[in-house]
Amino acid sequence: MSFLKTSLIYSITKRSLSGTPAFLAHWNKDWKPGKYPTTEEERLAAAKKYNLFPEEYVPVKDDGHGLGDYPGFKPYSVESRDPFYPWDYPEYRRNFNEPLHEDMNIYGEDRFDVAMKPTRYSMTVMLASFLLTMGSSIYLTYFGEDTAFLPAMPKHMPAPGVKHYTYQ
């Protein structure tokens, strides 16, 4: 009886999922980039694979790093994307099935911003404040050694030559 149930479930699952494109991409190996497209047919197939229009698909340059047919995007950071857009994943500011830049781990919200906005203070002011803070800390620690710690009494030991009580 259990064999019949198992084979029935297997045939229903196989029949219902075999024709869907979602069934074709369940493992990491299915998303692995293919070889660099050299013909127009390979280019169109790669554009379809990454859900891009053929006119907007441009593969990453074949420089020997092994990115293959992966699409090359202009770098964009999460920080510079619209925070009020109704994203599918608002914490990453990204939509479902949206292809990512090949260096997306660099352009997260807590990392480098491509649209680098000018900072409030110049680099020389920031460096001077850092050196002043660290220099004053080092000065107080090393040169003010006697005042940096609370005073302590010396250990209470018997005078030399005096017999100490030994509990015998």
C-alpha cells in the first residue's frame, strides 16, 4: 500500500512540475554561468536565462576570471536606490528574480556607496581629530602612569626575623 502511495505522489509531482521553468532552477549548479556567448543564438539564450531583454543584455567582458555569460551591470549600491519604492525585499532594496551585480557583496547597504555623497568634514579634519584623540589617550596612559590607577597599600608582611604564626 505504501509503495502505491509513493509512486502515485511521485508521478503527480513529476507531471505537475516537469513543465514549469521554476523546476529547472533548484540548485546552485543551475544558476552557474555558462560559457561566454559567441554567437547571436547563445546571446539570446543567455538573455532569456537571466530574464533580460536581448537589447539590454551585455555579458561581462571575457577577461579570464570565469564569469562566462553573466550579465554585466553598471555598479549600483543599495544605499543609492529609492527607499520608498515597494520592493519585494525591502531590507535589500531588491525585487524577486532580479539579477545582481557580480560584486554585489561590496555594494550592500552597510558597505561602499557608489554615489559617494560628500562627507560633512574633510579628510584632513577627520584625520586630525583621530590623531588628537588617540594621542591624548596614549599620553594619559603612558606618561600619566602614576595618576592613571588608584593607589594601593603595600602587602602586609611580618618584619624580617620575626616568627610568623603557622597554625601548628
